[in-house]
Amino acid sequence: MPLLEAMACGLPVVAYAAAAVPETLGGAGVLLPRKDPATVAAACHRVATDPALRQRLATAGRARLARFSRARTEAAMLDALRPVLEG
């Protein structure tokens, strides 16, 4: 949820590429290959000092949110649960 909340607020996202983070961002954020402080600091500095990158990430994040609308999420959840529910 924090990734989606950040994108909804127009904030650029910098996140560690683990679990479902890459799939959730779908290219609408900066993915970090590791969590070491130098990597995190460099990525955050790049986003903070590059207005074009910041704007591109904010725009891409808002567009990415369409994949997570309530209707789409409900439909995907029902599709995933249908085999279990129908036994």
C-alpha cells in the first residue's frame, strides 16, 4: 500500500526490488538492487536533484494506479479465488 499511496500523492518512488515491488511499480519508480546506504542515498539524490526524472516518475506513478482500481482489484481477486470457491 505505501507504494500506491505515494504514487497517488504524485511522489516519486525509490524502492528495494524485492517481493512484489517491481510488479507493483511496473517501471513507475526507481528500483534498487540492494539496500546499502550508498545505493539508497545515490538514488534519492538523483530523484531529488533531477526535476525531469521526478516529474516522469510522478506521472508514471499516477498512470500506474489505473491497474489498481477497486474494480480491477476485485475482478483479479475473484479470478484468483474462483477455483478455491468453486472447489
